[in-house]
Amino acid sequence: MAKLKLGVLASGRGSNFEAILTAIQKGNLDAEIKVLVSNKKSAGALAIATQNGIPSVHLSFKAFALPNEYGSELIKVFSKYDVNFAVLAGYLKYLTPEFISNYQNKILNIHPALLPSFGGNGMFGNHVHVAVLKRGCKVSGATVHIVDEIYDHGPIILQKSVPVLDDDTEKTLAARVLKVEHEIFPKALQLFAENRVRLDGNRAIILER
Ligand code: GRF
């Protein structure tokens, strides 16, 4: 595909967004960030965009009567900035079917567990790590996957595991998982930049270089 022109959606701190930015700056990811959109005015991600001279837009969900209107506005913003690939970097809002079909197989999400375990509705942020600890898992990790219309369901691009230690709290586990998130998210995007992802149903095949 053509050069990745990224539109990043983030609701919070923005450390994944920053990791992607750093990978681009270091020459490890052949992509350009065209715009950062956040639904939260206080999001750290917005500040990171400003500090790095990346155009950013605050799009409050509450400003729209219907999710579809929000979705249409998002499409408008992305096309204004000439985005051809969407990245969900800690984005906590619903995406409309219209948005998803506009960027079919061109939306990546990062999930802080090894999907398909600990995914789906309600499984976000700390809830994931709490559930992993409660279940007594000995490993957890992070997953980068393509977004389709079912939460946390689309083809898996990359996963990396981390150990769960006996004395872990959700905080220590989250920190260990976050480290690998920062590693695999830019890597997964680079696979798309190199046109090395082929889909076979819900399975992504990664082509050798
Ligand atoms: C990450 O743990 C990500 O997996 C989840 O939300 C968190 C976002 O962190 N979806 P950050 O805003 O990228 O720092």
C-alpha cells in the first residue's frame, strides 16, 4: 500500500502514541502522523501532539447527539488531513460501522492482554489486569489487531507475552505489559508499511521480507 499516513485516536495519557512517534523519528517506522484526535480535552496525547508539532483535534463525544454524527465528523477530520490508516492508541470510544468500513482492514488497536482472552466489552484499561490477576494467569501480554465491527475480534497482527509474578499488583503488571505495547505497536505498523500483511479470513499471515 501507499505510504502510511496515520490518523491516531487516543483518549488518555498517550504513551503508545508517543512510542509510535519515537519509532518514526528514529527511522524505525516508515510512516507519517497526519493528525491526533482525542475525545478528551485533558488527554496527555493532545499535549504530546502539540509539543511535537503534530496537528491535533479535540472532538468531544458529548458535542454530538448521535454516535453516527460523531463518526461522520471523524471521517471528515481524517479525510481533511489525508489519513489513509487509523491507529487506536488507548482510544475508549465506540467507532461507527461507517468509520470502520471506510478504513476496512486499515485500523489497528492495541489491547493490554493476549487476545482472545480478556477481551470484549468492559475489558479495557485496568479491568483487564485485574481480571488476569484474579484468574491466576501465569502469563499476560499485549496484542495488536485489526479492528472490525466486533470488539477485540479482528485479525491479530502481533502479540508478545510477559510473565505474571506472584507479587504482581494490577499496577506492576500494567507497567510490564505497557513496555511490550510500546515495542509491538510500531512494529505492527511497520509490517503494514512494508506491505507484509495478508489476510486469510480472520487470520493475518505475515510475509517474509
Ligand atoms: C494501554 O494500556 C492500551 O493497551 C489500552 O489503553 C492504554 C493506553 O495507554 N488500550 P496510553 O494512553 O497509550 O499511555
